[in-house]
Amino acid sequence: MMTISVPASYHDRSLAPIETWERIEPLLPSLGITRLSRLTGLDRIGIPVWNAVTPNAKSIVISQGKGIEDIDAKISAAMEAIERAVAGSPHIPVLTSTRAALLRHGGVCHCLNELVAPGARDVSDEEVIDWVKADDLLKGQPCHLPFLALLLDRTQDSPRFWQSSDGLASGNTRDEAILHGLLERIERDAYTLWQMTPLNKRVAITPTSLGDRVIDSLLNKITGAGFVLRLFDMTTDLGIPCFTALLAPENFRTRKDLRFSQVNMGSGAHPNAVRAAIRAITEAAQSRMTFVSGARDDIPDAAFTRPCPMETRACLDLAARDHDRIAEYTTGSVSTLLEWVLKKLRAAKISIVAVADLGDAALPFSVVKVIVPELENPEGSRKRRFGQRALVQAMALA
């Protein structure tokens, strides 16, 4: 199978991929990660996908990773397993207090009631709970967040907060981890708003119009295996490139038995449009591999037999146009990209980007939870499904 040489500019690691692997591999057993598997060969497309297995995980046992090259997917799977393992038992000091008491001493507290689980009480000012110190990157000041809102432990009987990996990320450095977590939050916000957008206002683009040889190579693998790719620009008012990709059998129009599991979606956000599109395309391939491998433990059985939604079929038939906004986007080091993203969020009047460090400082990698309360969250077990941005869009479309 043909491979291509991928420049370093396609990676968001502070170190080369092989250096990253050499740093994390010795620590995997201590985090309960027993093996990594190359799944790529289970499918005929050939886009690299790996998984990592953590048998006693507090969230999911199977973590997955994707990438342009094999080493990228391998590291991606390992890092996802690492961050989940750390978030299940965070190495972080807590402060037991009330929000009112912390405010009286000049503290800044965010209750994160938008993340409270169904049936659970909102956090009140006089309730004694465990708080964790975090950094608000936009204000340049410390703040406090509820410890249970950062914990990823699905073994709890009645969790107070939504148990989600959204905004959870790892990296060789803190900035690297923050960038990954923040881009995930931006991607999830964009996808939630895109789902609310009428079909006639969704923007399908021609992948080749991005003028990138890696995208062209991915597209050749997809079409050569008998599939079609549909790419949608879902960039929001934040001005940070976001795409979602749909991967489907080339005969989807004539398939009356087309199932949900046979049309796969992936999304991605990045300061560079090409990188955002690559993330979306490779994640769609990873999503397909979820069903091909049948190993992911958070996928219900019904997902394999459920018919493909009519809305998804309609998206596949939307006419595409060339992408014409590449000049707006940026490249650079991890720190440069992070600062660019924060600048965009400030310009869009986002007021809070809180980052909590979850891992032991002695580890050769960083694990963080990025909280941006004003951005929309993906579908999940929460008391509140939508936030202000979704409500404003819904009213505008009414």
C-alpha cells in the first residue's frame, strides 16, 4: 500500500512521534494499559487506526486512536487511554469548602451546573463540596472547579456530574495537552450547532479544493476501497476551522438496507483548515473501525442494526463547492497555535477557559481537563442539554 512522507507541520506534538512513544511506553502498565492493537488491517481502506486496552478502566476499556501514519494512530490510542486512566483517579489536591466561603476570601468559583447529571442537585453557594484549583487562561487568574465535575469514573452509582471525556486531553507538555482539549471543546460546540442547522444551509466542500497532498492521499484510499467522502465546513462565529466528515459505501443511494453503522462520522477543529479536515477524515475512518472491530464497550448493540437516518442520507446528497477561506488560518508551534485559539475566543466574547491539571507532576506528560462553560457540549447524560449559544441559534432559525 502506498504511503507518504508526512512533514512535522502535520503534528501537534512538542516532540517527534517516536520520542513521544519512547516517553510513554514504559509507563503504560502502571496505568493499567495492558496492550495496544493495530486495527487498520481489519478494514480495506487503510487509514491507520489503533486501540489500547485498559481492562479495569473506570470509564471505557477500549480507547482508540487514528492518524496519518501508523505511529500517529498508535500514540493517539495510547494517549487517550492514559488520559482516561488519570482522570479516573486524578492526582490533584482538593479543598473542601462552600462556594460562599471561597468567594469571601477573594476566590473565583465556577459551579458548572450546566454539567450536572439528570436528577442531581445543582451546586449551591452554601453547600460543602470538594473544589479543585484551576487556571482561567483568558483572565490569567486562578479559579476553583468542583472536583466531581473533573472526575471520569463511571463506576459511581449516582454521579453528581456528567461523566464525560469532553475536554480531557494529554500531551508531552501542558500547552500541548491544553491545545488538544480546547480544540475538542471547540469541535463539539461546532458540531452541536451544525446539527441544528437546516440542510439547505449546511456547507459541503470538495476535499481536493483544500489543495493538500495528505488529504488527497486519504481521499484516494477511501475511493479506492469503494467508499465516498463528504466533507462539511461547520466553522462557527469563533472563526476557528471546524469540519465534519461522512464516510459511506459508494452505492449508498441504492442501498435500502443501509444501516447507521455503515455511514460513519468524524469531526475536527484546528487553527489550520487542512489540519482540521484531516482530523475529521481520520476520525470518520476510526468511527468505521469501531463497528468493524466490534470491540468498543460503549457502543450499544442496537447501533449495529439501526437504519441509517434519513437526514444523514440527505447530507450525503448535498452538492459540494470549493473551499475558499484557507488564507485566514495559521500554523506554528504548539504554544503559537494555543495563543491564536485563545485570541479567537476572546474576540468572540468567550469569558472562561478553565484548565485543571489532573496528573502527577512527576510524570513525563501532562493530563488536563479543559472547561469552557459557554461552549456547547455534545449529547450526554446531563440535566441541561443545550446552552446559550444553541438557544440563540434555535431562536434565529425559528
